[in-house]
Amino acid sequence: MATTTRVTGGAGPRDKSPERPDEARECHRFKRTNIVLDDALIEEARRLTGLQAKREIVEEALRTLVRVREQQQALALFGKLPWDGDLAEIRRGRNLTVGE
């Protein structure tokens, strides 16, 4: 049996049926907020990404920001972690020679 729950903010009724437990859990991942966005920047993002909804654009921007910062953190470790190995030997195992 499906139950209906009203979500505040004018979103309307939401189906929380047992057949869709993932959607019920998903509802708690999002938080409504109001932000002021630069219209020119939004239009440029639309042009570059093909995304139309502002929410999609903001979510893509946040995903990109997180990915770039994680990459920067990984790069910051370059040369700082100990490694004891023979790169030439490892490459020989892949039929590569040093310098390729």
C-alpha cells in the first residue's frame, strides 16, 4: 500500500511506496536553499553544457569543484610518498621498454 507525504516548499505530494525505497531515502539527501546567481554566468554554463535547469547547472558545478579539488589534493602528494620498486622491471612485464 502506498502512502503519500506532503513535502514542504510547494513541491506537492510524494509517493513513498515500499516499491521505491531508494526514492524515499533520496528525499533526505537534498536541502532546499535560495541563492543569488549571476545570470550571465548561468547563460554561459547553459551554452557550454547544454543543461537548461539552474539546479542541474549548480549540481554539475559542485561535482566539478569537488572532482578538481580531489585531483589537486592527490597531485599535492606527488613525490611525497615513499615507493620502493623497479619501474623498468614493472614495464618489462607489460612488454614495454624504458623510455616509451
